[in-house]
Amino acid sequence: MILLFCLLFLTAIAYGGVQVIEKTLPNGVKLLVKETSGKGIVSGVLFFRGGKHGEVRKGETSLLFTLLLKGSERFPSSYEISLPFERFGGYVYSSSGDDFSEIGFSTKVEGLREALEVLGDILTSPLLREEDIERERRNAIVALRSKRERGMEFAMENLRKLTYRGTPYETSALGTEEDLSALRREDLIRRMGEVIRGGNLVVSVVGDFRAEEILPLLEKTFGSLPKGKLEIGEGRFPLRESRTVKVRREGTQTTILCAFDAPDRRSRDYFTFKVLNSALGDGMTSKLFRVLREKKGYAYATYSFYPTRFMAPRLFAYVGTSPDKGDSALKDLLKLVRNPELDEKDVEIARRKIIGDFLLDHQTRLKQAWYLGFYEVMGLGWRMDSEYPERIKDVTLEEVRRAVDRYIKKHHCVVVHP
């Protein structure tokens, strides 16, 4: 058995009392399998590297992954695609973001074989009917327009153009009305050939099964995908100068959203900034909440976030306030991010909060599968799922202070006035 595992290039390590088994197929597909024990539930997520990277028409990847669940040769409708999952109380979904797209599912173990048949068919033989393309194109354009009705999303749309200029992130995954209107079926077929390749795919499955029984099923399902890997550029794209852009929209609230330089995901400072972000803008114990809302009385809402990205890493800070307080709220937000005046208690609360949220978010098999696949597809390695709490626990107050001094120097801000 040991010899067989070596020949198949399988790697297994202890994780959470069970094993995670890794296998790379000849076409480049990475399989991650974790056994659990329970009531016969299995969940999985298929991660495809790419997202917005390499798009010819902005929004084509998001539209493609929506259409994959609308019909395939063997399962020609969304009903027939969903039925094999839903008859066991499960579901299947798809989504697409800046750096990757995903297809996730949950079902019972006895339904896994049929679920994999569905997944294999939608990846190799989607129908991409013209009527479906037109309907989902209209839906995407409506979704784009509706984003402009919400202050935070409207601000983010404008901030993307400023802080992500020259990167694939200039627009959201939905794309632009212009490109969506011009998009044709052949664009989707081309994009499918670029993204749905073995070297782009990480398949993460967690459930109440024996790994040796489902590995052959996974290999049969995904082993026939073509070889190849989408080339993705990287880089920090640091802010060259501070800029504030003011835009107007109907409403009663002023929305302020700012971006700051942040560490690359492979840097030690990545974990330091996760702690900084939590201390700065996560919940009612955070600095933004205590100062901008409680002390200054500016905020309807205030928070920060630090997304993991292949390139152009940014820390974002947001505050929504009344129009008469907009200028002072912006000034104080910038001052607070540049000098948050954190102490040991702030950092300790932030560490505990991150670790607690992380562990609570692993309660379902779907989220366990998601985290394993997420870290793998983002180039951090699936073992980061078990290492992450310790990496956060090791962050010190002094490291946070040094990181603030190193990265928080310039800003890009968008202020949305009514």
C-alpha cells in the first residue's frame, strides 16, 4: 500500500485528527481529499485559477461560470443539473471573483457518483445556448446597474478604477456593460478553453467516505480535462501618490472608501496585516468603531478589510456618515489608519477574534473543503489551513507597528456625496 501511494504521488498528513490526501493527476489537476466521520455528508469545491486575469471582454469569466449550471449535453437544464444534488438535500453553485472561479456542492455520499457525473459533463459539454447567454447577460447588466444604487458598492466601483489601474481588478468580476453587450458565444468558448484546464484546477473534497474509494471517481471525472495552465501575472503595484476622488449619486449618506498599500500574500507581513485589519476595523472592539462611531459620532457603519489577491494587495477602510461630516470623517479616518495607536490588548483581541472566527467557519464540510482549496489555488499551499491559526498567534504588537510604518504611507480614496 505504501509503494502504491508513492507510485501515485500521493501525500497524506495528519490534519485535525484525520488525513488530507493530495494527488496530482497527469493533466495537472490537484486533488485534495479529507475524510470525516458523521452522517454520510460529502462536500467539495472546484477552484479554477484565473478569475479576471487574461479576460478579453470584462465579465466573460463570471458569465461563463453562471452558464455552466444552465445546461449540458447529458443534463440539459438547470433543473436536471440541480436534481442529483437536491434529491439528497444538497445543492450546487458557481461563482467567479478576481483571482479564481469556483463550483461548489454538497450531497450525501451515496449521491456522489452521480454528482461527479454532472460536474464532469458541465465542464466538458456545456450547452451555452444563445437564449441562456442573452438572459444571463441581461441579468448581469441589471446587477451592475443595481450596484450603483448602493453607496459602498458604487464607491468600490470607482475606487477600483483608481487603485487597481493597470491590473485585472479595475472592474468587478461582473465586468462592464460595454463588454457584456458585445460578448458573443465564441468569446465564452474561448474563455472556457483558457480556464478549464488541468493546471488551473484544484478539487477539494471533504466527507464521510474512504479516500481510496472516491479517488478513482475523482480521477475519472477530472482526469480527461486538457492540460495547460493560465499564466497569471503578479506584483505589488504600490501607490505612487495620494489621491482623493469625489463623485456624486442620489441618496442621503456620504460614503468614504480608502485603499492603502499592503503586503503580498507570501510575505510574513501578510499575517501581521490580518491582525492589523482585525484590530482596526472588525467589529465593535475595533479602532474604527470605537473612534469614528462611538467617540466622534460620524459613522452609520465603519470597518476595514484586507482581501487576499495575486497582485496589487490593498487594505481598505470604509465609513458611512452624514454629508455635513464627510470632510472631517475622511480626515480622521486617514489619521486613524496611519496611526491606530494599538496596544497589547488590541492585538490580543484581534488575534483571538481571527482564530475564533476561523475555527468557527470550519464547522461544515463545505467550508473545510473551501479553505483547503482556497489556500492551494492562491499559491499558499493547502497546509496553510492548519498553519494559519499559529501564524496569527505569533504576530506581535511590535510587528504590527513596524508594518504600519512600512506600508501605510499613501492612500487612494473615493468620497461619494449625495
